[in-house]
Amino acid sequence: MAAQSSQPLAPQSLAPQVGDLAPAFDLPSAPGPRLASGDLNGQAYVIYFYPKDDTPGCTIEAQDFETLSADFADQGVRVIGVSKDSLTSHEKFQAKYNLNFTLLTDEQAELCQAYGVWTEKTNFGKTSMGIVRSTFLIAADGKVAKVWRNVRAKGHAAAVLEAAQSLESVSA
């Protein structure tokens, strides 16, 4: 825990808000090799942060995004998941649940910090650092269009899709 607490934290107040440019990134991805935010210029995307591969809530959320993946594609919106898990863990998670969207590995929590989702959490009285389940809808111009923090996994992907559909209708 000492190593984690020595990392600088981006308070949520400094995290991107609606209308801000989304933080830049260049991270290893599954499927690889890497994905950079510059590769997404002119394309809307959802970037969702989740605590850990193959855990109950994270699996529900990932499966819901996968179920709606064709609907997101119809809107021209790419789905990207981010956690601190390794590429090997991501690949196993994708294979086990037939997930066909990109998972980024942020092992140093740099992108998590830039989005303000790497924070102190308390669970059963124990405090530790971790990812607070959060989602950001990024418009084609690279600006944050919508933010969800402290997300409940079940049904969340449908709410994100609804916002993506509104984004599309506004820009059309």
C-alpha cells in the first residue's frame, strides 16, 4: 500500500469535466499492440474504468457493453475499458466472456489518475487505493460529453448508450 499511496493523486475536482478535452493516452491494449488517444481523432468513444477483470460487477458491466456493442458501433462510438490489470489478464477476460472491444492496461494508474478515478476507497473498514468505477463519453471533437462516477454495473451500459444516441442526434 505504501507504493500506491506515494503516487500523486488527481482530485476529482481536477479530473476532466463536461466540455473539457479528454486526457491523452498511449497504452498497451488487448487486442494489442497499443492504443493512443490520437488514433481516435474524429471518433466518439466511451472510456470506462473498472476495478478488476473477472470479478462479479466488472464482468456484468463488460458483458452489458458487449451485448450493446453493435448499437454503440451503429452510433459510431467505440467502447474502451481500462483497469490496472495486465495484458494477460485482459486477454483471458476477453476470451472467457467473448468481449470484442478494447481493454487498456494502465498498470501505473497514470490514465486513472488523469481521469480522477484512482482514489482512496474504504471497504469493510479497510482503506486502500483503487479505481472508482466511472465512465466518460468522449465526443468526436475529443471533449468530454458526459461523466458517470461511482457507477453501479448493472444497466449502466444502457444508460451510456442512451447518452451516446443523444450525442449522435445533436451532432447530426
